[in-house]
Amino acid sequence: MRIKNARFVVSNSRVAQCPNTKLPEFAFIGRSNVGKSSLINMLTDRKKLAKTSGKPGKTQLINHFLINEKWHLVDLPGYGYARVSKKNKKEFQQYITDYFLERKQLVNAFLLIDIRHEPQPIDLEFMEWMGTQQIPFSIIFTKADKLSERVIERTVTAYLNTLLEGAWVETPPHFVTSSTSRLGKDAVLAYIETLL
Ligand code: GTP
Ligand code: MG
């Protein structure tokens, strides 16, 4: 898919205030600092569409972007960011879960995993929660530029095996990406296109 235009629509913390259209949407979720906003910029070929930062906790709202006037791409705040206060954290988590439970336009969630890290309980729990809620999702491994091809293959296999040893009978679709080398761009966009 070619992205001819991409523009920011709205940020908010309430699912009820998200754009009131029937356009299909795709959301990017994962731990803080995993590279959600960077990946969105890479996929859309826009350097500053989504705000990125070296410090975790940059994205704090539900951000809608309109792509090709046809579908929405959604940048979400990261979960598991320890430095926000407990109260903030609870509110955060609440509107993220509300988003997933209530947003009928959501076609697929992309759950981002930093390829350098061992499977983390918070990610595995989130996947299980999405499974229970029957929210379709796929996994995007990020920051692949940090590892060699051989190690990438081994890491991805090990990760998927962890899922199979746990609650999953089959593994979700998965992609290996890097926002710096642009690896995985065509594969992710082609996958989105099959769901539009
Ligand atoms: P929050 O909004 O805080 O939840 O973070 P985020 O998941 O949106 O992460 P963001 O895109 O802001 O990136 C976090 C940091 O990781 C930044 O310093 C990015 O430059 C870096 N980063 C993101 N993607 C990649 C990648 O593919 N490769 C490398 N090497 N660094 C990356
Ligand atoms: Mg972000």
C-alpha cells in the first residue's frame, strides 16, 4: 500500500470522544519506549507525524491519524511506565482498556515487543487479556536493527514458543521491524491492506 497522505486528527483521553466515523482503524500498543510512535512515522514516511522521545511516557493520549482518507491509525500511550504516579497510571490503563473494549472501528491491534527483551509478564498478560476479549491482534517486534539476523530468528522463535507453552494454541501473525532501517514496512502495510 502506498501512503499518499497522513494527517493528525485528534488527541483525547476518552474513547467516547474519538472520531465519530465508520472508518476502519488500527492501533499500536505496547510498553512505553518500545517504539510505537517511531514505527508510525516509519510506516507513514513522515518524520514527525507522531511525537517520539528517548524518555518513556511521551505519548499520553489516544492519537488518531487519518491515512489516505480511508482508515485511522491510532497511537496509544505505553503501558507499564513506572514513573507516572499511581493515580495517573490507573487512569491511563483505564482509558486504554476502555478504548479496546468500546472502539467498534478497531480492526486490529498491533502489540509491539522490543526484540531485545525476554518475554515480559506485562506483555504476556496483555495478550491474554486481548485473547479473552476477542480483540484481534498481531505482534510487531521492534528495534531489529539492534540484533543480527541470526539472533533475530532465534529470538522470534523463542518468543513464539513461549506463547505456545502458555495460553496460546496458535501464534498470532507477527512482523519484525526497525524504524531506523525501515525493515518490515512493506509487510506491515500489506497486512493492513488485506484487512481494509
Ligand atoms: P511512549 O510514547 O513513551 O509510550 O514510547 P513509544 O513506544 O512511542 O516509543 P518512541 O517511538 O517514542 O521511541 C522510544 C525510543 O526508542 C526513542 O529514543 C526512539 O528513537 C527509539 N527507537 C524507536 N524505534 C527504534 C528502532 O527501530 N531502532 C532503534 N535503534 N531505536 C528505536
Ligand atoms: Mg509514543
